[in-house]
Amino acid sequence: MTQEKKISDFTSFEELKEEAMKIMGKTLSQEQMTRQFGFKGPGDKRSRDVLDNIFFKQQIIQDIEPKTDIELFDQKLKTPIMIAPMASMATMFEDGIGKMCAATREVGSMTWVAFYSKEHYGKHVKTNPLVFIMKPVADREKLLNELKIADAEGCVALGIDVDSGGETMFRMGAGGRWGFEKPLSINELKKIRESVSKPFVIKGILSVDDALKAVEVGADAIVVSNHYGMKIDYCQAPLEVLPSIVEAVGEKIEVLVDCQIRTGSDVLKALALGGKGVLLGRPIYWAARVGGTEGITQLLRVITTELKKIMVYTGIENVRKVPRDTLILPRTFF
Ligand SMILES: Cc1cc2nc3c(=O)[nH]c(=O)nc-3n(C[C@H](O)[C@H](O)[C@H](O)COP(=O)(O)O)c2cc1C
């Protein structure tokens, strides 16, 4: 946190990001900052462009009280904006998972954690609803074991970011102890699904085909995501594929979405296109850099407040029911 500015003075994601970049610039090179945290490859850029080309129909003559609560994995949340799984939140911040949990507890949201072993999330899982997302590591025994531990520990849902399955190698920290990653076949996913008792999530879906496979596997939820454009350069934007995915599987499973969600307007666009909730990745990282738990809490509050404001301006009373015709969509959607 800076001397001059209190956390409560940050009233937009952009301000928090700017401050985070100043702080990170003291220890990281420009290239490191861009690559790791500000990345805008073609897919990442496309996620932003798609969002920026959607507009709202204004309807302000009404007296609604916007309601932002949702229910997911049997948890009652006060906001549809959750924290995306990010491995480095555990390793680059002291008790990073604790910081995320304290913030989500404060605002009534939910923390998703990446493939850390129990030592990182174990002390928080009893008091916070955590969703655990495992990497598709080549050592399938390890993969299953980590999921079973998370299941037994009490995570409210478990899953895999299947879109990491095409990496040539994944290193955790300096050791590379997680070994190679490998795509999961539908049969492997079915077996994994049968071995865990909690709701099962598949993260990294970008096509109707994969969404249908997720249903066949028995998944309870999917995250439509391009992993901030990090997996393949020329990937589609989650929001442009979301409507067809929701049409194909939306009656059967929960559909969540992420990538480049930065403002309340972005959230409402994602919900109007059929998402039940959204996940935030890099903004959480930046907010934590600026103000730890307080920074993350402020960010979640700011975006939820922006969401309420844009709901008032578009005449939307409830985030559970956001009609698509709230949006003016570009031709590419038809
Ligand atoms: C530093 C960093 C680490 C990440 N690690 C993981 C991970 O371990 N597992 C995973 O499923 N997604 C991971 N992600 C992707 C996020 O869960 C999420 O899909 C993405 O960041 C959303 O886009 P946004 O950053 O534009 O909000 C990571 C993202 C970042 C920025």
C-alpha cells in the first residue's frame, strides 16, 4: 500500500492495476511483468476485444433493488464474482490462500484454489468453501490422489483445468516436481469423476464439443475459459463461444466463465450471455500486491458495486435472470 493512498481510495480495477504495476516494477523487468501478469497475446486481446464490442440497452425508469446473490455447489454467495485458481497466489504471497479466503469471506464470494498440496489450503478448507482445481499431470495416480485428498479435506467442489493438458512440461517452483502434463481422454475423465464424491468441475472449455464431453463425463460444472490466452496463441474468446455452449449444455450443468473480466459491466455481459458466475484471475493478483486481503476485498467490492449500478441502468433486478437482449451484440454473435 502506498503512503498517500488508502485501500478504500481505490475505486476501480484500473487504479489498483496501475498501483500494482508500480510496485511490481521495482522488482520485476517489464518483460517479466508483461509475460506473467499483464499478458496480452492474441487470445487474451481477443477476450478483451469481444467484451469491448458489446453494449447495453439502457432502461433507467424503474425502482429496482439489484440482487447479486447466487447459489453454487450448495453455497450461498452474495456476489457472482469469484476468485480464479492461480497457482502462484500460494507461492508468491505469504499465506496467499488465507488472504484470498479472508477477502471472499468478507464479501460473500468463493475462492478457487489451484493444484497446491494440502499444506497450502489445508488450514483454510474447514472454514472456507474452497473449489480445488488440479492440473492434468502425467502421473495419473498423483492426479487422482490430490483430488481424493481435496475431497476428503472438505473442498466443496473439485476439478481439473483440462486446457493445461497440452503443455509440454509444467514446473512448480524450481523443482518441476509435478512432471509432464498430458491431455485427459474422456474415459480417463469418467474414471476420475467416479472416484470423487463432490461436484466435479472441468475448467478450460472453449467449444460445444468439449462441453458435451464434459456432460458425458458427468461433470456438474464447466468453466468456459481460454486460461488468459496462455495455452494457445490464437484461441477464441470465452464470451464469443459462451452462448452456443450454454444452449447446448446449460440445462444440464452450471456454466461459469472467465478471462478479461474487469468491471461490473464485463460481469453483466458474461451473465447476459448465459454464465452463472465469473472468475477473476490477474486482477486478484494485482489487488493482493497493492493491499493483501484488504486489496482483494476492495476489488471484489468495487466490481460488485459497479455490477449493481449497471443492473440499475439496464433494468435488471436479479443476476440469476439476465436476458440476452439486455445487450447489443456485434454481428459476429449471429
Ligand atoms: C499467475 C496466474 C496463475 C494461474 N494459475 C492457474 C492454475 O494453476 N490453474 C488454473 O486452472 N488456472 C490458472 N490460471 C488461470 C486463471 O484461473 C484464470 O483462468 C485466468 O487468469 C482468468 O483470466 P484473467 O486473468 O484475465 O481474469 C492462472 C492465471 C494467472 C494469471
